Amino acid sequence: MKTIIFKAIPFDKTLLTLALESGVDAVMVEKEQVAAVQALGRVTVITPKDLPVVALTQKSDEEEAVARIKKGENIVLAKGWEIIPVENILAQVDTLALECENLDRAILAAGILERGCDTIVVLPEGATDLKRIVAELKLSQGTMELETATITAIKPAGLGHRVCVDTISMLRRGQGMLVGNSSAFTFLVHAETESNPYVAARPFRVNAGAVHAYTRMPGDKTTYLEELAAGTDVLIVGADGSSSLATVGRVKVEVRPMLLVTAEVKDKNGARQGQVFLQNAETIRVVSDKGDPVSVVTLKVGDKILVKTDEAGRHFGMRIQEDIKEA
């Protein structure tokens, strides 16, 4: 995840307020403005002395930047940087900051050499793009490939403890969490964005499944639903495969009637099967291959839904190479 700093020089209270509301990691102001900024919100405040600017105008500037960074000094490359010099520097250092004046430059900076810089310093002229920069570089988790699976069985499974994950974000139609009995086969369980005559929509919520189930997490990890807690970052996935972060606000574990849903993916490697326990209620939905939410109450054998398949084998949520079978 990138660190995003807003450079509020010259000082502008309106732009500074926008930066704080956008969720930047820190703001840069002149020394005499530090106390005023700290009074506005709990945020890290730095000055130009903490992050001096280095302009890249000739080859010797690259060498100077590398030498200073290797000595442990924090510097930022001035706006106007070009890709090749930045690549040369990135190849030699572990951390790098770049000034960016708009969203396009910030996205470019974040992806150079597929690694990108670690810190983006957004200049005042980039303030109108600030919220989009934060969303793209701090919340977005890239895109994953989802597959179409066919429902093969739906069975009542008695009572069980199920986990409702209430986030502090408003989720959209098509979004949810990947949940399953196995880390190698997870179902896209839809958020409660849809209303019905009996229950209002709760678009911050994913009624995710039974306590023992895996859910895919940021950073190519998994965890058990029961282990989620307030403050945890979870992975939100859309029907188009786009993924982002949301923070858990509350987890509710309650005894409810459950269904065991089984689905199958067929490809050139044969058939792979996965299962998930979901609450037996109209508001619990999976996602069809068309991207639409489908209630488990109306789900039928033969229906097509979206899933994520993977190699089995996790230890404390981290991917490992191991001879393992999950059923």
C-alpha cells in the first residue's frame, strides 16, 4: 500500500481540509503552520525539511538521489521526473518518493517497474484528484479473474453459527466477499445492497457464512470468518473482478438455519468442486455469472454463479506448497 502525502504549500485551509477528509497519510506544511494543522485532526504533519526535494535534470542528480537514500535520508523527486531515471533509481534503492500533480501521474508513479514508488507527494494542483488518488492507490487491490461455476446441490444443514461482517463502507451492487469451505474454491457472497418488502437494504453488510469458512483477504491471504474483528481490513470483490479494501466495523456471530451450497467448475483440467455454508434467508445472495445478486432461497441446481478457484494450501492464511486436500 502506498503512502500518500499532500503538500499544502502555500498554505490553504480549504485544500488542507479536503486532504484530511480524503484520508491521506500525512500533510506537508511550513514549520509555522504545524500546530494549526494538528488542531484540525489527528494526522501526521511534516515539513519540507523532513522531505527535501531533489530535481532530476542530469545524470549526476540520479547518483545524488541514490547516495542520499542509501544513507538513510528521506527525499522526494521533484515533479517533472521521467520514467527512465526513476527506473534507474528504483533499481538501486528500497524506498522512493515522487511528487505528482494529478491522478495520471500518481498511477504512473505507483506502477513503474511493476513496483512503483512507496510514497506519493500530491501537489496543490492535484487537489481535485486527491480523493481518486487515495481510492486508487490505497483502497484498490487490483483485478482478479473470477470463474463461472454450476450449482450442483443445495441442502438444509441445520443450525450453525454464521458471521455477519459489517464494514464501515457502503458497498455497491455486484460487490461482496469471497467465502468457502476451502481456500481453493471460494464463492462471491453478495453484500446486502438489495431491499425487499420485509427487510431494508444494509449495503455495508456481507452476511458471509459459517464461522469455520475461509475468506480471501488482502495480500493474497485468507482467514477464518470467526477471526475477523473491528478494525480488520477485508477484501471486497466485484462481479467484474475488481477488488478493494474495506474496514470491518463490527462482526456479528449468531445461530441461524444454514444451507450447504455445492458448485462445480469444469475446464480442461477436469472438474473442481467447492462448498459453502450460508444462512437460509432471502437476504443472503451469491452472484450470478451475469453479475446479478441471486438469493439462496431461489437458487437452483444448474444455476451459474461466480467463484474464485486457486491452489489449495494455506498455513495461518499464507500460501504454502503442501500436499493437502480440503473437503
